[in-house]
Amino acid sequence: MNSATKLLVKSALMRSRLTNVAALAGETRVVVVRYHAVLDDPERYADSIGSGIIHPTDTFREHMEILAREYHPITLEDLRLFIAGEKDVPRRSVLVTFDDGYADNREIAAPILEQCGISGVFYVGVGAIEDQGVPWFCRLRYVFSVSKKDTIFDFREGRQRPFKEPSDRYAAFLSASQRCACLTRSKQDDALREIEQELAVCPLQPKDCRMMTWEQVRELRQRGHAVGSHTVTHPNLARVSAEEVQYELGESKRRLEEVLGEPVIHFSYPSPILQPHYTEQTMKASAQIGYKIAFTCTSGAVQVKDEPLAIRRISAPRDMTEFRWNLEMAFLGAKP
């Protein structure tokens, strides 16, 4: 069955409402939806943020209108109490989350959420906001997109790589991403500078990949949204040392609490590349640091008594049929 046929079948099932009926007959599940950026022209940012994780503004608005009209948006606290078995929530409840902390989250996404009566949850990379810099994965995407070099030395594999064809560039980008995802702080920044020098590209400028300011972070909280940690330098926490895990989770928590003036008990695991992106050890560390709830990028819905430090989420395809399909499959307990 080709993709067009599959889409027609999914659309027919959506119209039949059979999935809705089936979901109502099973256990109560909450679906957490994951977004990153919302911008009018995603392709303009293909070489920085990456168009694949950007939702066009009109598409995001339609997504939120669907959630507000056909589902039951809840808050982060509602979800925490639901998981603990301390609160019932309506069937087909949803929670909307954002990762990374791009400026458009406050400027574009938040007003749309508020127009639809939805409380969002925003996970911010503390380092990029503190320095008003560019996240490492955006810097990498940029340098691998614009470099004019024909070869590159792969520091991770210790060999020269071809760099002329798109497939060569993508393979080299993945290798460099794997390297940087396993580093934190100054080591991560040193690796980025080394790659930028190797490929003869000046670093991506903050104005071309705008992150939120601390004032915008405060505004989100003041307007009724939740704000939590997405670490300091966005590594894969399953691939760094125990000491680095403590720093990434502890320092981001400390700084956010200082800025917001309240306890921060929730975070979102970065999943830049490589799996797993969390482990039993990282869950134990997060509990010791004081987190009560943590979101992963593992696909699926949430049920009562699930592990609160390894909450599943689903992605949000731009296509409306695919978006609804992912939601309905998650409510049925299937992996979208």
C-alpha cells in the first residue's frame, strides 16, 4: 500500500469516528504532543533551526483549534495528578509541549494557545537563553549546509570524509551531531569551533536563530503557561558522565528557579541524536535533584501510575489527517 492510499484509508477511518468510539471504550489515556518552533516561513530556517521541526503558523493554529474543539486540553499539574492517581481527567485529554526555547514560542505560539484556551508547557535550554547564543545543533546544521569545502576531516571517526554530494554532507552532519551530543559545556563549544574552522564557515549568528530572552520566559509563566528545564547545553544525557548529568539537570533547575522565583520540578529530556536518550541512572539522578516529572521523546500515551520521570509524547505531523491519526492511535494505546 503506497503512502497516498494509506492516507486515504486513514482519512476514511477518521471520518467514520470508529477510532473515537474505540478509544472511549478503553482505559483513560492522556496524549502529550511535542512541538519545537512555529514560524510563518519554515523553509527560511532550513539551514539553521531545520524546517523539519518547524510548524507553519497557520498549520499550528489549525492543530490547536482541533485540540480545543475535538479534545480536552489539560494543564501540566492536571497530568501530574492524573499519573499519581490523584485526579480524574476527561477522556481524550491532551497536553501541548515545546522543546528548546525558540523566541517564536513566546511571540507566535503562545498567543495562538491563549486564543484557543490552551495552557502550554515550554522546555527551555538554559545555556542558549543565558548567553543569547545558538544551540549547538543549529550551529552544526548551518555549517554543514553552507560550507564550500569538498572534504572534511571527521574528528569522531578520525578520517577524511567526502563532502561534495548531499548524501556525503548528511552523513558527515550525522557523525558530527553524534560527537557533539556526547559533549557538554566547554568541550561541546570547542568541538563546534573546531568543525566551523575545518569547514571554513563563520558561526551562525544569534539573529538568524533567535532564542527566548529571560523576560520572555517570565512572560510565559505570568500568562499561565508552565516553563521547565531542557538542560543547559542539550546533550544526550544517556551518553555523558554522571557528573555532567548532575550539572545539566541541577544547574538548569537552579537558574530557572532563580529567574522564575518558584520551584521547577519538571524537565524534558533532549533527544538530539542516538538512542537511548534516558536511562534508569538518569531517572534516579533527576529524582535526587528534585524533579517530579520528566518528558521523553518516546512515542505513546500516558496512563495512571506510569513512570512520571519517563513520560511518553507524540510528534505532530503537519498534515491534518496524519495529525489526527497520531492522536487517535495514541489514545488507543498504539504507537503512532
